[in-house]
Amino acid sequence: MKFTQLGRTGVTVSNLCMGTMSFGGTADKQESAAMYRSCRDAGVNFFDCANLYCGGLSEEILGSLIKSERDEIIITSKYGFRSSPLVNDVGTSRFNAIKEVERSLKRLETDRIDIYFVHGFDPYTAPDESLRALDDLVRSGKILYLGVSNWAAWQIMKALGISDHNGWNRIACIQPLYNLVKRQAEVEIFPLAQAENLAVTTYSPLAGGLLTHRYEYEETPKNGRFAEMPRYQARYDRKESYAAAHAFLDLANSRGIDPASLAIAWVASHPAITAPVIGARNNEQLQASLAAAEMTLDPDLYNQVEALFPAPPPATDRSEDAKEGFGLRD
């Protein structure tokens, strides 16, 4: 396992982060424990969770697993999405932040959460309201570092400006969606992270299984996340995505590489990324993802994978400038 710095925090983390969304769901306590042990044996010290995963059971299982080695482990959790039918158990308000941190700390059986993510941008709560509440939680020691997930670049930059202006603890880590067929983060989010030295833990490197299963466009899947969670199928509902996935599987097979290993290694090769968040339904499935930590893609293979699905246009949408080498200093 390779290790890297978590942005500018000074914290050292493994170059893979284990996502625990399956703990207590498709993986029971015994299977979750087996996956945790495989991760630790491989050198993983970074585990991602959230308050709503399996109704809080994922946090409970993770908490029980890390108890004997808590100071060796970096854990995350999140809040913001609805966690119960109660009217205020949703959003990024101070009211909800305080409640959800306390609930997560209890489930995780720990005195602090190392990285606490705002799970999504809340249009109903002023950013300074959320950021001040989170700053107070950092100052109290209940969380150590702030993170945001599923935020646009302008939202992240606005939050950084608010925090810097007020002398509050600023965002240290971001968690966007990123894989071969969802590359929007390349346009503004990754350049922002590099400019501000933010840690980046991307999720869904396998595109919900699209890059490991030979799904057919407009056919009803019979297994995997596409069958169990309709939002995954809707997320990739483009014929071009399925065509790219098929080409990717052919490329992986021609090179004798497990497609899960190749997909994760490709994501991890981006210089802006600190650690992809991996996940699995069981310990056997997990092994191919862990193998990605030891892979180094040569430029030829990286470029072959990259060419399978077009990159999004640049933020200014003037791709001809890049092709012609035009620049303000030319």
C-alpha cells in the first residue's frame, strides 16, 4: 500500500479509502469484519462512512471494528441528506449538524470524527450558517477536518472565501463523483483542489458496476447495484456510457487485468486525487479493488483508457485554444 498526504492537513492516509456503505447491508457483520481485516492487512488506514448508510448500522459496525486500533485509523462520516422522517432531520443547518454529529459519535463509539463531510449542497441553508456550525464542532474537538461532497466548484470556492474571511476552519477535503464515464470533475473541481491544496477522495470508480459488468443499454439488469438501486442505472442512462464500458472491459481483458483493478488504478492516477473510495459486497469481490493500490499505469495504458470516453469541454468551452497552443503569454 502506498501512502499520501491528506491535502495540507499533515495527516498521512493510504492511497485507497474503503467505503463502508455495504456494512450492515449487502455485507453482514461477519462479512464486513472480513473486508475490514483485508483492508487493514493490505495497509488501508482510511475508511469512509455516512450517517444514513444502512440506517446508521454501517457506522455501528465500523465503530466496533476500529475500537481496538482507533488511533491508527482515519474515519469519515457525513450529514445533510434526510436521516429520518422527522421534519428537521435533513439539511445542513446548525440544528441538524449538532444532532447528527452526536448521533454519529455514539454509533461509531468514538470521541471524534476525523473528516466530517457535508453530503450535498443545501440550497435552503446559508453557507455561512453551516460553516460556522462546523467550525464550532472543530473547535470543540468533535470533528477534526471539514469536507464537502457533491458540491460544484463555485460552491466550494465560495465556502473557502467565507471561511477565510471569518477566520474559520476551512474545507480540507472534497468528495466528488469520478470515473471513466463521469469525468465532469476534471473541468473545474480538480483544478480548484490542486490550486487550494485540498484532499480529494472520489467515489464510484467502477460507475456502480457499469465498468465491471457487461450491462446492455435499455435492458433491465438482473444483478448488482443497477438492479437494486434504480438511481445507478439512471445516472448512466446514455448509450455512449454503455459503449465505453464495453470497450473498457475488452481492453482490460486483452491486457489480462481485472477490470475493477484497472478502473480504480486509472482514477487513482489522476494527480489531483488523494484516494479513490472503493467498496464491495463481499471480501472476495474486494480483492480486485485492493490490488489497484499496487498498480502503476504506464502512459500508454492510461491514455488508452482515457480515450474510451471523451473528456468534458473545458470550463471556458474554448477547446480550440488548447489544441492550437494559444495562451496569454504566447
